[in-house]
Amino acid sequence: MEKVIVICGPTGVGKTKLSIELAKKLNGEIINCDSTQIYKDLNIATAKVTKEEMENIPHHLLDIKDISEDYTVCDFQKDARLKIEEIKKRGHVPILVGGTGLYIKATLFDYQFKKEEKVNLYDNLSNQELYDKVKKIDSKVDIHLNNRKRLIRFLNYYHNHHTSIRENKTDKLLYDTIIIGLTTDRKTLYERIDKRVGIMVEDGLLEEAFKLYKKNIKTKAIMTPIGYKELFLYFEHKITKEEALNKIKQNSRRYAKKQYTWFNHQLDVTWFDVNFTDFKKTIDEVLKYINSKDDKYLL
């Protein structure tokens, strides 16, 4: 069975750069696995790959939805699996890249998602009230009190399908998969995240966010990524620009920590420490590992 390659890891660690280099070496095509990059007009805050960065490598599932449209993990599962089959039929290597762990796992494993007919945002309930509801339904569910997004998702799944989402989990892989994770020490990662926020500002983050703010559309697509909701508070004169940018940095660091935890618990990842001073060494190390797993890729 031909391999599917996955590149995962926290925000700001170099996944995009590695994916381009691997695609060039392995005749690959890239499938975006970042839930925020699915949407059009969300470019700078989501660190979406640019046309120049793509280097003519085919990219899939980028900019496929408007910010007013809903798009679920069920939708992504269907679309990503279709792209994998199309890429393999062309004799190319599917390379899944992104930091949205649930999107990756839903694609690779035999999850049976059903379309959610009704979605309740539970704006009237606190995290504690959501948590109590979840525990009352299924006492064995392991969701942190502060993970509001997962608590809401559990309740919506239960009310649509009358069963716990825990019953939908499986360890059966659908593809012969190599899962690569990029990592670095926390100090370096946090410094890179902080620096990247500064670069985003130079690239026009405030202008991008203000255009969205003026549309007055606060959909899930806009309020989920880190970068927009923090700046909306600044535009509303509730906090200063400096406070908004500090919130973006802080929330990005927290998200990176959550990503590490999720990938370590949910996927069989082989981790590689990134050499930021000589990234070619990281590329060579990853290629050597891939070659050891499948001589089809020997160069």
C-alpha cells in the first residue's frame, strides 16, 4: 500500500516549509489540514501559505469556503479522503499538513461521522454547566473543564445522534501512514511565535482584521482563529493595540501547548527537533526516516 505522509506539530514550527520540500523530493501534493485555512479571506492571521511559498506544488483544501459558510470535521473528512484518492491515482504522494489534530485523525482513521443537523452554541451556559451536562451524559468522557469547544461539540453530537461521541472512536487506520511531527524547545517556540506576530503586523494583519470587523460577521470561521477576535476588542476601544497583540501572542503560545498534548495522546508521531539555523538538516533527517520506512522513496 502506498504511503500517506502527515506533517503535524504546533503553530510556528516550520510545517509549511518542510511540506514544500518533501513534496518537491517525493513528487507529492499537499492537503491542508488547518481548519482556519479552509476559508477565503483569512490569510495573514492563519499563516496561510502564499502563492510564492507554494513553489508550484499543488495544494488542496485551501480557500474552499466563504467565511459565512459552515464547514465541519465531517465535511473535511469526506473532502480530504477524496483528495487522497485523487492524488494517489495520479501516482503522487498525498502529504497532509496542519495543526488541526481532529481533522488529521478524522481523515486517517475509521471514524463514522454523521452530519450534525442541529448545532447549539450554548452561549447561555458557563463552562462548569457545560461540563456538568457532559458528565451527566457520559461520566467516562475526558474533556477538560476549560475546553469549551470540545464540551459543546460533545453535547451537539449527543443531541443529534443520541449516543456519546466516545463510541465513535477507533484506532483502525485506513491508510499506510507516516506521521512526522516537528518540535523545538519551548523557549525557542515561544520566541518564534512572538516574532511571527510582529511579522504578521508588518504584512497587514490589522488591515485584514479591520476589513472583517467592518463586515460585522462574527461566524465560527472568523472567531475561531487566533488574531481576529483579539483585534476586534481593540477596534471596539476595549483594549489597546499593544494589549491585543499581547493577547494574540499569549493565546498562540497556549494553543501550541494544547497542540503538543493532543498529538502526543492521539497520534503515533515520530518527532524531529527542528534546526532553524540550517533547515536543510531537518529536511534530510526527515527524508532519511521516510526512506527507512518505505524504499519506494529512496532517492
